[in-house]
Amino acid sequence: MRYVTSVERLAIQRGIQQGEQIGEQRGELRGAQKGEAAVIQRLLTKRFGSLNAETLTRLQTAPCEQLESWAENLLDAATLDEVFKDN
């Protein structure tokens, strides 16, 4: 088995820490996206009735910035199409 120097050990530890941080950030972003999509889905369903599969897919795959835009549109939209007018 090859000897691992203290510099190599530190580099490995640093790489592991960076990997954990990136994983946490991605998890937080994904959690925020899922939460926003769930709230918008509930609001849209309450306001416009059942949502079709295409709309559900759009909500589940949209980035947070797009979801925020749709949430703002929801306040004034008279139809479901008006909610998604930006996209």
C-alpha cells in the first residue's frame, strides 16, 4: 500500500469538504424548488381546478426564478394561460 503524505491527506479532506458543500447547496436548491412548485400547484388547483400532466411537469421542472414569476402572475391572472404567459 502506498504511503499518503500529510499534504495529500489535507488535499483529500479539502476535496471531501468541497464535495459535501456542493451537495448541500444542490440539495437546498432542489428542496426550495420542490417547495415552491408544491405551493404554486396547490394555489393553481384551488383557483383553476385540476391541472393536466403537462402543467404539473412544467411546475416540477421549472427553476425557482420561473416559479417566482408564475407565482406573481397568479395574483392577477384570470386564466391558467395567463399565469404562464412569460414562458
